[in-house]
Amino acid sequence: MDILPLKNWLTPRSAPVIISGPCSAESRQQVLATAEGLHRTGLVSVFRSGIWKPRTRPNGFEGHGEVALDWLTEVKEKFGFPIAVEVATPRHLEACLKRGVDIVWVGARTGVNPFSIQELAEAIKGVDIPVMIKNPLNPDLALWMGVIERFYLSGIKKLIAIHRGFNTYEKTRYRNEPLWEIPIKLKSTFPQLPVFCDPSHIAGRRDLLQEVTQKALLLEADGFMIETHPNPGKALTDAAQQITPEKLRELVAALKIPRPIEENPCKEIEILRNRIDDLDSKLITLLAQRMTMVNDIAQIKKECKMTILQLKRWNTIMETRSLEAQEKGLSKEFIKTLLELLHKESIDIQSKVIT
Ligand code: PEP
Ligand code: MN
């Protein structure tokens, strides 16, 4: 893919690049107050705001729609910020294009529906506007890639992916599970694609923003989208996660900024990396030996007409390995996941031999 580098089309006001603004445009006064506060921080490269809000339940505040575009245009004129708005339908897109919105983004709820995405992608053909693509709600990399590809095929080369966390069955302390491995995989699949992190929607609460932002930075996020509001507690949407522009300044000031890889300040990391390469290679050899043995066992089980699954043996393996691993400082959760994976593979191998 021939995605344009961010620096070709966006002037960064700070490193890391920050996109900020309220979850929703609630009034002219609120929009301008947020923009003024953000302008004062000197950190923000793009001003964002939702004006059509997708709400989980009916009767919530659904945004002011097109009238709010007047407020955003005012922000652009007064403070010089490029403005970004979420679009979910070709009608939204048309309204934004008419009013000179600089960047549009596709939300997590829209991304799950290829029909909606196809309609948007067709409506945007021939228009030179950057598109930011939030990860769809489902933890499914292919779905996210599909949205990116549909816009790319429509000729959009100014693209940013935004990692905002995923809906999962098991809940932890986050509003949306980060599942960091998914954006990392996206980045390795499309190395030119800038991948931003949206800690606001991952965390869902102000007190977790700092750590989520820091973690994303250490995982090489290319920038951030963070929601701000002059009076966050009173916000009509996402009140628990928004922060004031002043708090945004504090958050950014407290970040530990990693050095660029090229500078390579710590040569000893190379020595450790070589050792890890070596250990990984040994691990792979050991795993291959283990699976060869599983195959031999399968032959015996077949001859002796034994079942594949021997629950007692499996329980013993889980118990003994788990204890041994914990004594060596490995986490219980990690060894459990690893053993389950090994067990599944062993069963698959044996099934092939026996059935
Ligand atoms: C938002 O950015 O305010 C928003 C609705 O985001 P998401 O689509 O990630 O839920
Ligand atoms: Mn929001």
C-alpha cells in the first residue's frame, strides 16, 4: 500500500502528535472554550469533535448535527486548528465537505458494518481528504483492515488508524480492552500506516489515561486522540473520561518520551536481543521435539485402543507445570495459557493419527 507519510499532510504542533477536543460539540460556547484552552497548551495539531453521536440506548444526547459545523468553522478561523469530525453516512460526509471540515473519521460502531463502510467509501471517491479509521468494536483485525482497504481503494492515501480498544466478553478495569497485539499486528502488516492511540475510549476513566497513554507511547504509537472538555464532569457524553485542556497539558508533560530507535543509546540491548534469539530458537527445537513425542504417543494409543484425552494426566500436567513455572517466577496466567495451547495442539496431532 502506498499510504502517505503523516508529515506530508499534517503539521505537527508537538511530539507526540495530539488530536484533541470534546467528545461532543454541546454548544458554541463549550466548543470555543475547549479550543481556546487547547490553543493555550500549544500541543494540539488537530481539533476533534463529534456532532452526530452514536448512542447505545435511545433518548441520550445525539449531537447537534449540522449546526455544530458553524462552531467548528469558527474554531478553525480563530485558532487555526484543522478540524476533524466523525462521519457515519454519506449525508454526514457531504455536510462536512461542504463546510470545509479538514479530516473525517469513521467510528468504532460504523466500522463493524461493511455495507456502511462501502457506502462511505463510494461517496468519498475523488475527494482528497484524510480519513481516520477507528478500530471496529469487535476484536477482529481483518474487520479493521477491511475498513482501511475500502477507503484506500477509493483513492484515500492520507490515512490514520486509531486504536480505541475493543468490546470483549470478559471485562477488566478498562472500558474497552486494549488488546495491544491487534494494533501491533496492524502496524506490522501496513508499516507505512500511522497508528494513533485513543486512550480516552480505552480507559473510560480519567485516572487511567496517563498509564494507557504511556504504554501506547512505549509501543510506538504515532500519535494520540484524547478527549477534552472545559467541565468534564458535566459533559453530555463520555463524562467520566474527558479531561480539561490544562490536564491534557499535565498528562503530556508527565510522559516519559522514548528516544527514536535510530539513536540507539543502549548498545547492550543488542547483546540481550542476540541471547533472546538464541533462546527462542532453542524453544522452537524443544517444542518440535515435544510434538514428535506426542505423535509417537498417538501411535501407541492407537495400537492400545486408548482415548486421546486422559483427564487425570492432563490435570497432573497442569498442576505440576504450573507450580514449577511459578517457582521460577512466571505468572500463573501465562503458564496456564501456554499449557492450554500446547494441549490443544497435542490433541489435534493425536486426532490426526488416531481418527
Ligand atoms: C468518539 O470518538 O467520541 C467516539 C464515539 O469514538 P468511538 O467510535 O471510538 O466509540
Ligand atoms: Mn467519546
